[in-house]
Amino acid sequence: MERVVRRWIRPVLWLLVLAPVALLATQFLRDELGADPIEKLEMETGQWTLRMLAASLAVTPIMRLTRWGWLVAQRRFLGLTAFFYALGHLSVYTVLDWFFDWRSIFEDILEHLYVTVGMLAFVLMIPLALTSTKRSIRWLGGKKWNRLHQLVYVSAVAGCIHFLWAVKKDITEPLIYIGVFAVLFAFRIVWWWRGRSRVGTAVSGVTAV
Amino acid sequence: MLIRRPDDIASSEITPESVYLDRRKFVGKAGALAIGAMVAPTALQAMACSSESAAVGERRDSANGVVGQEEKVTDEKDATSYNNFYEFGTGKDEPVENAKGFRTSPWTVSVEGMVKKPTKFAIEDLLRGLTVQDRTYRHRCVEAWSMVIPWRGVPLRDLLAKMEPLPSAKFVEFTTLFDPNRMPGQKTNALPWPYVEGLRMDEAMHPLALMATGMYGKTLPPQNGAPLHLIVPWKYGFKGAKSIVKIRFTDKMPRTTWNDLASNEYGFYANVNPDVDHPRWSQAQERRIGQFRKIPTLPFNGYAKEVASLYAGMDLRKNY
């Protein structure tokens, strides 16, 4: 089982990652995105960003449950994918939605909180994308690198708030995303809590000796 | 601009779509001839026209409310498949699916409040004797997208006059049907049902206000608010209650759905105003469906000449 998964996971992930892009591009060119294709593209690229981000955050729990340490490489792959979807989302916004109307764009970012928070979510991903190579891990050292990459949690929260505030009334979909991220966060909180108490016992054990 | 059709069209004759499309071409050409960016809608001419036609008897009349050089009528497919009608789902592509088979006959409208005699009208009786007109108006959604839609309907003032409101009536309230079995969106609590909207009497009696019964030369499709859809072209789209079953006259400003939900985001007046932003997005520009670049939003959606006087002396930043 492990060998099969290990052999096929990358091709399958590539397929999953590229399929939405291919689909959206085709639909866009064939004018199948409804009456307001730009809004639709914005919505889709934004949601795919959150999905990829959730997928990347799901790697660690799965890795710990299966003890497949090699999964760690998929985490960076999915994280980068999330970044590129975010970049696509921002490009649709800048090029198709506002057509490089920088003044309006800056006003929009400064005056409308959901846009501000969305920008924050994106900006926080930039250093993570830049340090996604093996070389940067070696250069920073595992500990520092992990520390830096905890920014992804802030970005995910900002991304969810961005979606929640962008919606006019029916917040069902944002709530689904928030629920998924809450579960992914819960794993970490539980582990952190357990780890802390274990360290605590160890320390007291040492004292006893 | 006023586009008139030959006078020899009988009231019984339904305009075939091909003829209708020709009219659109004509409108386009006439628009191109017009000098200046925007040809002002000629409400007064429309009015004169309707009273004149009332004199000759019922007949279809084409009074055109809009159309400037750049303004093309939105694709019928877009206007009938992309709209907000939460009674049939909160997605803009949902009403067209979920409203399939929605029956609008029989249909009763209850007239209540400050009227000479509260009455339940069968829709046929309510519309009988009123002149049906074609009016092409800009439609501006509060979400910053817009369309140009050729509506067909009766002037709201004619419809309301028939209900004989008392002079003490200062406002009129419109209520949408509440029937979750027929409007599946009402099974959710997406909005507090039923949907209620309202106008000040002078707004309601303005010649541009229309009670639509059709669009694109056809009967109103259910997803667009059949059989009665209020059209107030200088206001954001949410003011236009759909599938209306109750009209009530009152001397107090009625509570309206979106205003009740979030009064900082949606005012009672909701006049299209590029200078007053929605707290979460700008209203300075809009995307005209079918066009790529955003276009500037006009005060009162381009009908300032006709309606601005209704709000003389009012602070439009406060009364948004």
C-alpha cells in the first residue's frame, strides 16, 4: 500500500492541481462561466486557494497517523500550489477585474476590510513560497524554517475571514471552509497540548532522579 | 429618446421576437446617431405618450427609457439566468433552475391599508385597462454589476391609482409571495420571509417607476419575479420586489427586508449613488454584464434629471 501510494502520489497530485486550471481556462475561453465570468473566476481561484491550503495542512496529520515520513515533500508541493492559486486569484483581480486601475485597487485594498485581509493572506504566503526549496531549508535550518512556516496558519485564518466577509448574506460556504480548517487546527492544538504535558512529565521525572 | 411603434398594432397582438429584435437594432442605430455620451430618458414624453394612447384605447407603446451611444441591451440569456432572487436560492444562477414550473396563475394581489376600499384583486382585474409599455432601463445591482433590460409593464402610478390610495398615505409597501413549497429558498433562513420593500408615495407615483409584467417582449419568466416585478430604475435592484402578492399603503416608513437586516449597508432609499460606498465595496464603478472594463456609475443610475428633485434638500449621504 505504502509503495503504491508513494509511487503514484505525485502524478495524482499534479493532475488534481492542474485539472481546475485547465477546466477554468477552457470554460473561460468557451464563455461557459455564466453572465459574469470575471466574478466567477475570482470566486473559483479564491476557493481553490483555500482548498489547496487545506490540503497542504492536512499532510502533517495524515503523516503522523500513517507514519509515512516521506509525505512531508507533498506538503511543500501543495503549499506552493496554494500560493500559485492565490497568485492567479490576485491576477484575475488586478487584470480582469480592475484592468490595472492601480488607484482603484489601492483604494479597494485600503478601504475595504475584506480586501485588506485577503491581501494580508497573500503577502504572508510570499516568504513561504520563496523559502520552499530544499536549499532554503538547509540554509535556514529546520527549526527556523518550521518557525517561519507557521505563518501559514495566520494566512489560512486571514483567507477564511476574507471569504467570510466577501460574502453578502449566505455564509454557508465560508463556514464549511472554516470548519475544515478548524479540524486541521484542532489536530495541532491537541498534539501541542499533549507534547507540552509530556515534556512536563519528562522534566519532573528528571527532577525526581 | 423615444422610440415609437406604428400606431396600427392591435392590443391583442403579441410582438413577435423577430420584430422585437429589429427594434433593438433600430434602437442601437438611433443611439449611435445621438450626440453626447448619454441620451437622457424622456420620462415626460413617455408620460405624454401614454396619456395620448390611453385616449385612443389600449395599445402597446414603446417608450424608451434609456440607451445612449455606448449602451447595448444585455443578452436576454444573461438577464434571465443571472440574478438575485433568494426565494429560489442565494446563488445568482439558481433562480433560473429552481423557479422552473413556478405557477403564476391564478394570482391574487391583496390591496391593504390606507385605501378607499381594501380589495383582493385577481391579477387580470388589476391590470385590465392599463396601458402596457416597453421601457428599456439600466439595472444596477448593489453588488456593483449592471445590465440594460427592456422591460414590459404598466406605469406604477397607473396601477396604484386604480387602488385609490387615501391622501393620508405617505408610503407604499410591496410584499413578495410566501410559499416555501413553491419557493424552495424560503425553506432556508437566508432572509426573513416574506420579502418586503417600500417606496415613498412621490417615488412610487414617478412616471419612471414601472410594474413589470414582461421583459424582452415576452411575459416575465418566473426567475425574474413573475408575474409582478417592481422596477425603480434609479434605485439599486433590491428595491424591486418580485412576485408581489400584497400592496399596502401607510403613513409610516415601512420596514424593508435588507434595511432591517443590515441598515448600515442597505438604506431605505437605496438610490444609486457613486459617492456613497457600500461599507464593503465601492459604488463608484460597475461592471456592465457582457462588457470587460468597468464603467463609472452615474448618480441616480443616470436618471438624475428626472428624479433628483424628489430628494431636494435631503442629505443623500445620510439617506442612502
